[in-house]
Amino acid sequence: MSKIAQAAYTFGLAPHHGFMLKKVAGVAMNAIKRRDKFIAGLVEEQSKVQGIKYNEEMAYADFTELH
């Protein structure tokens, strides 16, 4: 799972971050061990940020758009 998260970070956010933030993000990516916990956290956080009932299907659709 950490490889998937690292690839998504590298593609989406890393170009906008400085050296230190990239290092912190790398540590965070290595902490992601289980896919189900990652998706659950993503769904919860996106529901708060977007102000809608975000779900797993929406997360997978967002992942698909990245590729």
C-alpha cells in the first residue's frame, strides 16, 4: 500500500512541496500498511473536506482519474 500512496503523492502533491515536507510525507507514506484502513481514512476525510457523503466508489473513481 505504501508504494501506491507514494506514487499518488509523487504525481499529485510532491511538485508543490519543499524538501522538508517531502521527507515528512515519505515517512507518512511508509506508515500506510493496510489498504482498507487507508481507504476508510480517505473516505472519512474527504466527507469532511467536501461536505458530502463521500464513499469508496467515489474514491476509486478519483484514483482512476489520476491514471
